[in-house]
Amino acid sequence: MSKVVFIGAGRMAQSIIAGLTKQSHWSIVVSNNGNVNRLEEIEKKYGVQTTDSWKEEIDDAAVIVLAMPPEAHDSVLKELALFIDKQLVITVAAGIGPSYLEEALPEQTPVAWLMPNTAASKGKSMTLCAKGTHVEQAHESMLAQILASIGTAEIVSEEQVHTLTPITGSAPAFVYQMADCLIQPAKEAGISEQQARKLVADMIAGAAAMLQSGDDPQRLIDQVATPGGVTAAGLDVLEQHDFNSIMKQVIKACHDRSNNEKSKKDW
């Protein structure tokens, strides 16, 4: 059984913990900077061990997951560097890439940067993963098990994580915004809010399934939209308002904010 120590116990940490508890080969220890109430809740909910001193748990750990805000990493990494001995160190914080971890930790430390999204809580995250230069086969295996516990993943470069996070991490919020806009007129048809939400959610799930089949998005649009028909009329409105340009602006805004945050963390 491999031991994994979580430093931090927020929403994303709990999503990963929930996935790992479904796998029998993990011994899980959770620390949360003195927040006793949260640790008690996690211990009861997930049946894992909790501690107020993660330093005492590092020696026999196989994996350390840093699940704190980006700004907390500097101080924790300085402390962790005194105890680490080639355990796999993973962060799930925005802007904290492998190069950042490798610079702060002892030489040869295997590290990885995971960027899940909130669907991790349902085991449906699309997670981006960038590995450091010292990740070996044994670490690869543990990393794959952790990623599989929360959904699917793509292994990409550190720079690609920065570039793709607005698409995999932020874009679910844009989908939810669209869903909310569809739920309201659905309710106006006389159905309940619960029915409206299910109607829209199931439609989105079906559309996602069609995309996952591998068809080109434009081909899928053509399958729905008969020339001169109802759907085509709606697409015309999107085109009039330059929907493609709006989405490019949305992703650029995410990139710009991310780059600003990244520059604050440069050493």
C-alpha cells in the first residue's frame, strides 16, 4: 500500500481524496494548517487519517500532494525541502509548474503539476498534467493511478498547461453560463426548474457524447442545422454577434489574467 500525504484539504484536495478512497492500494493522510474542524469533517466523510503535522508523515510517504493556494507554496516548499527524499511531489495549484517545484526542492526530486477541473468531484475531470525531469517509471504508475481516480488526463508540457488551462479549467463555467441562459426560457414553457435543469444537462451530455465520438464540430453542426431551418436561424444570430470572436476574447482574457498571476510568482 502506497502512502500519500495531502498538504491542504480544500475542494480540489477532497475531490482527489474521494477518488483515491475508491482504490484499495492507497494509505491517505491529510493535513490542513491547523483547521481542526475541516480535518474532522474529512476524517468522518472519507475515512482517512488526518494530522496537524504533515512533517511527521513525510518520511514513509510515496507521494506528497500540495493542495494549497499558489501563494502558500513558497513557505511550504522551503519546509518540505528539509524533509523530502525523492518522494513524488504533486501540486494542483495554478501557476506552480514543474520548473518552479524543481527549483525549490532538492536535486533529483520527481515532481508533477496537475490542473484538474471541478468535475474531479464526479470522477469526470479533464486534467492537464506536466511532469518534471526526474519522474521515473514507478512515479509514472502512481501518477496514472491518481489521474484515473478523478477522470481523464492529457500529458502536456508546462507551457501548454498555462495555455490550455482556460479551455479545460475555466471553460466549464462558460458552459454553465450557457446552461443557465437555456434553463430560463425552458421554465417559461411551463415546466419546473428541476425539469428544465435536467433537460438542459442531458442535452449538454448528449452533445458532449457526440463530440467524444470523434466527429468534427462543424460536421456535427451541419447535422443539426438544416439550411434555412430553425437551428440555422439561431446560428445566424450567433454569427451576427461574432460568437467566434467573443470566445477568442474570453480565452484571451483568461490567458492575460493567468500571465499576470504567473509573473507575480516568478522567482
